[in-house]
Amino acid sequence: MLEVRALEATRGDVTLFRGLGFTLGPGALLRVTGANGSGKTSLLRALCGLLLPAAGEVRWKGENIRRLREEYWKHLAYIGHANALKDELTAEENLAVACALSGTAVPHSRIRAALEGFGLGERRRLPVRALSQGQRRRAALARLALCETLPLWILDEPFAALDAAAMRQVQSLVGAHLARGGMAVLTTHQEARIEAPSATDINLDRPS
Amino acid sequence: MTAALRAVVRRDLLLAWRRRSDVATAVLFFVIVVSLFPLAIGPEPNLLRAIAPGIIWVAALLACMLSLTRTFESDHADGTLDQMLLAATPLGMIVIARVLAHWVVSGLPLVILAPVLALQFDLEPDLLPLLVAALLLGTPVLSLVGAIGAALTLGLRGGGMLLALLVLPLYVPVLIIGAGALDAAAAGQSAHPHLLLLTALLVLAGAFAPWAISAALRISAE
């Protein structure tokens, strides 16, 4: 259960958002929309605990995430703007490191299956440098197929640079995650169709 | 937790292997800087013998600096650093794994090459084990302290130059004690106190540097 209370973030002198509050329970999806520069990424980074909010707090199961630290992070999968892939490593090696860091031990066969699900089965042994922008995004998102044990997913622009097939794959992964009782927060410009037991929208252009 | 640390060390070593030209640059830099001095000063055995420890240590400091700038920079740029900050394993442990990998890649080769390079200075063969021992204790301190600087200058413009200004003064104790060990032994005294002091520095840096590096990395992510 993720609770946000009176969250405020600033960039320089500009207040990005103020007094933001919401609660996410099992099966809940939160879509964050807003113009470029409206603070979507800052909100997501504050939810992760990467960014210290100017005011307010983020709570996980009733405790401030600043105090929980690793206790919170081991429940969290964050896929940021950047793909977090090393150019010199293959997609397979990158995913293995990402899974080890998030504390989910996955067998090699599952990593291969996850990459095959995103159409990268034949390219899984190529260094990421040799992949196109969209393929890199696919490789980064293939992690979602490996972290279904983590209850909270925070995804920053997951559909950027993806084609229709990969978008459907991500939508079905997020849908399955929510159906299992997981929670997801994502920002997007695209019209994404995700089956969610309960969905909320936050528009940062018109603060509520 | 150990699985995560193993994965991080393995990742860094693999990256170093795939970018081996970068690693070779720092090691060759060390070899060339050390070799320049005998060429410049000329065949004066007594003088060469006297300056050998100092030259080798200064070159080791500079070579270590050269490889430090890249420690966190590319991870910061491509988002992998965020994943480490959000890992289920405490950041301090991950930092230790990263510094260990950095030392294996850029410190250990210097320790291995130093005795060979010392021959150019006609250093007494009896002193070579001491040179290796001092470097073995001192170079991990360089990696640990240097990583603090690398984390603090992360994402800054002209970070490389700033890193040198920030870190080189902090290297001075290691330089003095490390080079002093050989001077003491050459003068017929015991080098034991120097080695013990280097060990103390290593313990101190090992205990506090991971904490400082973690704090600096968290600030850089904000």
C-alpha cells in the first residue's frame, strides 16, 4: 500500500506540484499525465525515494520510505527514462545484473524467455550498443517479465520508442501484474489500454 | 545479498574486459611516466636509486586518478546508477564491490608492474618485496579515497580536473608513508612502522569511505 501525502517538489525556484495526495492499494494503476516539464519524472523519482520532496511524504505500508530504505526498495521495480543498460554488455547480461540488484534471483532460462517475449530472442547475445533505440527500450522493459514478485512498479514513459507489438506486450504485462494484486505507476503520452481493477489519473497541468 | 555483490563485481570486471583499451591506457600511462625519469635524468645510479620510490608512487597516484573519472560517470549517464541506489542490497555494500573491482582492474596491475619498472632505477632486489607490500596496502586506499572524489564530482562540468584537485591532496599521507617505507629500508631501518601505518589507513578508509561514497551518490541523484 503506497500513500502519498501533501507532496511538493520544486526545481530551482519553480514549484512543480504542491499538495499532491493519493493512495494506491492492491490492483491499482496510477497514470500520471502532463506537459513536458510538468514534473512527471520528478514525481516518479520522489515516489522511488531518489528525489527528496520539498514537503510531504511517501509512505509504504504506513512507514515513511525515507526510513524504510532497502525495506521499501526490495518491493520496488523502477524503470526510468534512461534504459539503465550498459552498451558493452548483452541484453542477457544486463537483465541478470538488474535482477540481482533488485534481489530477485531468476534462472537463465527465464531471462531468455523474457527477451523472447519482446522479440529479442535472437539478439540477446549482442552487445546493447548494436541494438536500435526501440530494441534497447524493449530490453529494458523485458525486466518487467522477471519481477512479478515485486508488488510496486514505477515506470517512466514505458511506451516511448516502442512499436505497437511491444506496447501490447508491456500493456499485458502490467495488466497481469495488476490482476495479481500488484500496483503500478506510469507516465505516458500515448493512449494506453491497460486492464486495471482500479485506475486513477493525475494530471500535473491542472493540480487538484 | 552476496549474489548481488557477486553480480556487481562480475559486471564491472566484464565491462573492464570489454573496454580493455581504457584499462590499458591507465596502465601504460603508469609504465611510461615511470620510464621517463631514468631517460631524463641519465645513468646516475645513486640518484636513480634515491628517487625510485617517490617516482613510482607519484606515477601510481596519477594513474589511479586517470581511471577514477569513469568510475561512476557512465553509470550516472545511462541510468544504471539509479538502479544501484534503489537496490535491495545496502548501497554501502554495492560501493565496496565497485571499489574492489576498480582496484583489481587499475590498482593490481600497478602492483604487479612496479617491481619490473623498479629495475630501471637499479633498486636493490631485497627492496622489491617491500615495494610490492607497500603498494598492495596503499593502492586500495587510493581507490577508496578516489571514489569519494569521483562520487562528489559526479555530473559536474569539468569534473575530471576538479577531481584531481580534490583527491590528490588526500593522497598525500599514502604517498609520504608509502615512499617512506622504501627510504627507511634503504637506509637500513625497519619499514615495519610504515607498513603498519599503511594498514591503519586502509582500515580507516575501508570503514569510512563506503559511507561517504554512498552519501555523495545519493546527493548526485537528486
